Amino acid sequence: MVYAAFALFGVAMALIHFVWSLGPVAFARGGSPLPYTSTHAALVGVRASVGFPIAFVLMRVFPDQPLPIFGLAMCLFFSAGMVMTVLDRRLKAAATRTSTFAMTS
């Protein structure tokens, strides 16, 4: 059972690495994936820097209740999603302005 669980863990980690590496390329749609990769890495760092200390405090304030901690994780996840959505819209708008300018000049 342990070997099967470890094999499943290995496959899951390989897929996470695959998505981590190629996800920004898919979102960039022919553009530079660097803004997506750097923003994602920064948001992961913010989550670790902010989320773990606040989760520790919530764990002390609400003992035996995991719901507040999961609520915090959910809020951080949705906040990061909103930041990435705004970034995506800005990059698409910039690409449209650049391509329109290139076509008219």
C-alpha cells in the first residue's frame, strides 16, 4: 500500500511540475510567459509569508476548528486569482494596442 501511495504521489508531483512549467505559456498565448511566472512566484511567497503566521494565530484563537484556517486559505487563493485576472487583462490590452499600432504605422 505504501509503494502504491508513493507511486501516486510521484505521478501527482510530476503533473504539478508539468503544469507549473507550461501553465504560464498557455496563459501567455504566444506572448511572454515571464509576467505570469513571476507574478505566480511572488503570490506564492506572499501566501507563505502572510498565510502561515495568520493561520497559526487562527489556530490558537479557534482551537479544534479548521474552518477559519480554510477560510483564510480560500481568501488568499481568490485574491491571487483576482491579481492574475487583472494581469491577464492588462497584458491582453497592451498586446492589442501594440498590434493595432503596428498595423497602422
